[in-house]
Amino acid sequence: MKDYESFEGVYEDHVDMVYNLCLNYLQNKEEAEEACQDVFLKVHEKWEIFSGKSSAKTYIYRISINQCLDVIKARKRQKRFGFHIPLFFTNNEENVREFELPDFNHPGIQLEDKEAIFLLFRKINRLPDSQKTALILKTIDGESIQQISEVMKTSTKAVESLLSRARANLKAMEAE
Amino acid sequence: MKKEYDIEVFNRIQKVKAPAYLKTRIAGRLTAQVQEQMPLVRVYSLALAIAILFVMNFNVLAMSLGNKQTELKGIEILSTSLGITSYNQLYND
């Protein structure tokens, strides 16, 4: 485990990882930037409490995921009380889902892949939080099962099960 | 068409470098947080001032209650020495 003497070192080593995770989780550049700032403020605040209980990367990953989940919760709350859903929409699930989606803005996606990835993200956003987290960490961030299990505080078997259920759910959604 | 939406499409997502201005913004928010925190001396002095205010209020209330009781006693002494009643009753039944 690397010992960090200053917050700046921690920032430099992890900022890209946090920013990319936020982007993949939130799929919106502005929200990802905001979330990334909040993550590092929390890391700064809790750095002394952490004191090497798990690796810095795992710890920052956990804070980032929780921050992204908070942003998604806030987004849903805002839309529930706002007037984002039109008054005369048809009672079609796909139609309602359309309004739950953020403005898709991911700088890491090429224009030609944008539609395919957007559609896949739309399906992933319908997965339970744990399945979505495991899938993003594995398929996009390329983390190992061991690392994901540490981040999610669960066993490697449980992560494998989450991933297979996530894939099965995605296939089922495709068949819809 | 279905192949297009396969999960492997995620491999095409490129890693992005975090914008440089994020660091400046975080530094700005950190300094703003430090400025927002009230110094401990000010917190303690405020608590002390509130405590003193409570004690003084309590003393004033206690003193005013004590004065009322002594005033009543004085009226009773005067009425008995003059042979009159201190209550509002016309006939000594």
C-alpha cells in the first residue's frame, strides 16, 4: 500500500479513475465533474479516519460509488417533484423511462458508438444498484473480481453472481 | 442490429483525463470550507455569553418572586395590627 504524505498526491493518483467512474455511472459530464469534486472533498475530510484500513484505491472507489448513487437519488427526487414528466404521456413504460434519463454527455465515447452505448447505458440504468456497480467496474473500468469484491464489501462468489445476473437481465431486456 | 448493443461495445469507451480546472475548484472549495468554520474561541465565548444571560435571567426571576412574598407578609402584619381583614368580606362570619 502506498503511503501518501499529502492530499495532492492522492488527488493526482486517483483523479482520472474517479472522474471516469463518475462519467460511466452518471453519463453526464457536468454531473460527473461535480461528483468528482465532492468525492475529493470527502476524501480530504475523512483521510485521517481511514488510516490504512484498506487500500486508498478501494476507499476512494467506495466514496465515488456512494457519491454517484446520491446524485442519482437526488436526480430522481428532483424529477418526481418537478414537472419533467408531461401531463399527457401514454402509459407506456419505455415512454416513462425516457424522462428518467439524464442528458447523455460522455466525452469518452466516439460519435459513431454513441447510439449503441447510449442504448446499452439506458438498459444498465434499469439494473439494481449492486448489479450496475459490478458491471461498470468489471466491463468498463476493467477491475478484477477480487478488487470489485473489496470495493463492494462482499465475496468474490457474490460478485460473480451479480455479474451473471446483470448479464441475464440485460439479455432479458434485449428480448423485450 | 442486436449485435450492436452487445456488452462488448463498452470496450470502445475511452478513458478520459480529468479536466485540469477540477483541481482549482476543489482547492477553492476547501479554502471556502475552512473560512466557513467558526474559530473555537468564538464558539466558546458565545456559549459563555448565553450561559451568563441564563443565570442573570434566573436571578432576576428569583428575586422578583421573593419580593412579592415579603410584600404580602407586610400587608398581613399591617391589617392585623389595625384590626381589619385583608380579605374582601364585609361581615366577620
